[in-house]
Amino acid sequence: MSVYLITYDLNDPGQDYSDLHDAIESYGDFCHILESCWLVDTDDSVSDVRDELKTHIDNNDELFVFKKSGVWATTFSDNCTDWLHDH
């Protein structure tokens, strides 16, 4: 399994994030670390994650999916830090 960082900008005001959030949460093992930044642990490839999530955003929105390396530093809450240590 791989951990991916997912971040996005929804560029039109008043957009509804719920479909995108539901799609991210559907990976099952996730951590919502910042306003528009999530971590997911999945067997899917980085391009598969991108392709699935881009169906939940508009053409002018931006999406970034990045595979996490073993090195990181954070000031996150214990809950998110624990999640990162576990994955």
C-alpha cells in the first residue's frame, strides 16, 4: 500500500466540496490534515487516484496527488501524527 498526499484548489467561489470529500473518504484509510489537504493509504496508483478524484472537480480546478516518502515533519495534532506513524 502507498500513502498519497491529496491537495486541491476549487477555483470558483461557493463550490460544494462534499462529492470530492466523499470520494477521498471512500479510500477508507484517510486522514484530513488541512483544509484542502488529505492523506490516503491505498493500493491504487497515483494516477488512478488522480483520475478518480478529477471526476469530482471542475475543469478549472487544480488537483495534486503525491506519493509520501518516508521523511516528514509536522506540527499536526496527535491524531494526525499518529496516523502518519502508523502508515
